[in-house]
Amino acid sequence: MNQLTRDLLDSPGPLLLVPDAVLLPEGPADGYAVVVADGSFRAVGPAAEVARTHPGLDAVTLPGHLLMPGFVDAHHHLTQSFGSALAFGEPSEIFRRVWVPLEGALDEESAHAAAKLAALEALRGGFTTVTDAGTRADVDADVVASAARDAGIRCVLGLVCNDVAGDAATAAEDSTAAALESAEKHLARYDGDPLIHASLAVSIPEAATSTTLHRTARLAEEAGAIVQIHVNEHLAGVERSLVRHGLRPLEHLHSIGALGPQLLAAHATLLTPRELTLLADTGTAVSYNPVASAWKGNAVAPATAMAERGIRFGLGTDGTRGDGFRLADAAEFAQRIAYGLATGDSSCGAGWTWLEHATAGGADAVGLGARTGTVAEGLAADFLLVDITTPELALSRDVPWELVRRGNRDQITAVFVAGELRLWRGLPTGWDGPAFVRQAAELARAAVEKAPITRVHPTSTAARQGSTAR
């Protein structure tokens, strides 16, 4: 057991941290240290050298700990957290039956609580950045921004720019102009914000006109932001696109000039070889969401093939569960089951692939590669302290593989975002986490009762009782 205490880390001034090892892009480095100041890594290097160049700082030794980048959740819906227990085993396109009705039942108080609850779960799971694909709740996007700030997590905040309602084929009068005006205002709204990074979002390609899809791409490109779109996720969506455009969704986006480095394609589970080539050629990024595939999807995105072809991608929870280690494990495991077993691929990308795409690759995919995702001088000090003395990790001979296969949220001692201690041994700093969770649970019950949610399956307990009765 180590003697690390919270007061050693919860300091407003610069910190010289000396863990057992630092996880760098090339792998774990023993005997390294970092200096954290003004929200960023001021120095990263061999401990003796860093101490020599910063003589005014007292070293905080972190025995038994690995310092590693925080995880980046490349796809989330923060205001859907009240329905996270409703998604198990449901058929695809659950958004129509659960998420749209649930978010429609939220007011400002409940939307803020839902988003803050999701942010807290993410921090507990080692995520220092979450990428919100835009709320459908009838509230200002700043409600979600406020919740993220309150929790202390970095957030890429999407604004939904749909201009086609329901199953209509065209936009309502003036809705396109209104959507684009809102998009421009949203992109400018968070300039200089230390934690909130504006992005645009379209629910699915068919929810926006070609004009809006093209213009949002250009607006995001000009602003250095991203556009998030659920693409090629469900068979029904692919088929509707073929009927309407004669093209699959990703092909349709390419035909109107919406693909490119500014686009983050969420899910992308149903890809043809040609579509893989389109992604590679245009620099379009993907959020690979393996748990969502298992819980409510049609397929598993071919992420090992994406890695081999140099396609940019991160890992996303899609609001399923906020545990970065379990997400990395699911990313590898899903590839092994869907593709590796059939081909005898016993590596399926190896541990470093999934750690990289859960951190630096995810940051790049969501437009923050120059700001976070790596322990490097000048980047934001978004990092974790992971206890490597636990039974699961103490005998490791291959740290990246062990973190993927045997890492878990209970091994995270501390979470830092922008150089500030945000979570200590599973509890938030500066606010009462357990009290907030109790409050959020009450609001969640009221919202779920109010929302016209339709579930295909009963709860597991009810299903078991029904089976027993037969």
C-alpha cells in the first residue's frame, strides 16, 4: 500500500509529480516525472533532469502509481443518463423509442442533473474529455456546458442542427437558415473557454438537407471544430438512404462534400470496402463504439481494418457505461469476436492500439489532438494516477495489454483535468457526489415516468417470472 494522500495533490500551485512510470506514446517510461502548471504539462522527462530544471518545486513522489493520459470519450449523449438502465437488449434504433421521448421530458433542472451525472460517471471511469453529440431536450446547450463545468470535465459540446423534421423529405420553411444561424452562434459562443469546445451535430444524415450538411461541414472546418453525425449505424438507416438517394449514408455525405477531417462519423458499423477507402482518402474520423454495438446495434465497426488503413478513430461509450478501461477491453474483445476468431488473428491490434485510440487517437478524432490526449509538454494536464500495486496489475509484464485486459475504474486513484484534481478515489473534489447522485435519482424517476418510452423487452426480473410462470 502507498501513502499517497489527497492534500499532496490538491494544490493551486505548480506540481512536480514523480510516479513509478509515465505512459508516453511509445510506451511506459520508468523514472520519469512531470511538472503541472497553469493547467498544462510544463515539463515531461527523466525525473532527475526535471527536478534539476525546476529547483523551486518539491517533488511529490507517487509510489506504486502510473501516470497516464485521461481517456477521451469520442461519443456520448450526456442528457440521456437517466435512461441508461433502459437500453439493455433492446432492438436497434432505440433512439426513436427511448432517447427522443426521454430527453423530451427533461426541463432545465433535470437536463443539467442528467448531464452532470453522466460527467461524474465519466470522471469515475477515467475520462477527462467527453464528446456530447447534442441534446434533444428543449433546453439551451449551455445547460449541458454548465453541467460539464460543474463536474470539472472537458467537453466537446455538440449543437443539433437538424432542419428536417420527422420523416419529411424536405426542410420546413426557414428551418435551414435558422439551423445555420444557430450553428454559427454556437461555434463562437465558447471561444476561450478552458473546458468547453463547441461542435456541431446532425442526428443522422436524413435529418438534414444537403445544404445544411454541406454548410455545417464548412462552418466547422473554418472554426477548427467538428461535425458529429450518426452514420451507417443501422441497417434500416442504410436502406432508407438507398431508397432516397441511391447511395449509402456515407456515400451520400461524400457526394455533397461533407466528408473530411472536420467530420466525426459516430458508429460507422456497416461499411463497405469502398466506404473504408472514402474514410481513409478524406481524413474523416470515426467514433468506434463497441459496447453500443453489443447492447443495441446491428454490427461491430471494422476498427482493426481502420487502424491498418490509417483511418482516424477514437473510442466512444455512446452513454452505455463510463469506464475507460472496460471500453478499451470491449474495443479489443469486439474485434476478436467479430473478426479475429474467423481469421486466426490472435493479436487484434494488441493492447497499445486500443490505449492509443482511447486517448491520443480519440483526442485527434474529436478535434482536440493539439490540446489533450497525450502526456507531453505544452498539452493540457488531463491525466490519471493509476494504482499498479493491485493484484490485477502488480505482476504485469506488458503494461499496455494489462491496462486493456485487467484495468478497472477502482484502480484509478486520482483524475486531473486542466491540471486540477477533479476526482479522488472515486469521489469528486469540491462538491458532494453522493448527495448529488441521490438528487439525480429522484429527478430521473420523475422524468422516466413522464416520458412516453416504449421498450420491447421487460426487465430481466419480469422476464424471468414470466418464463417461470409458463
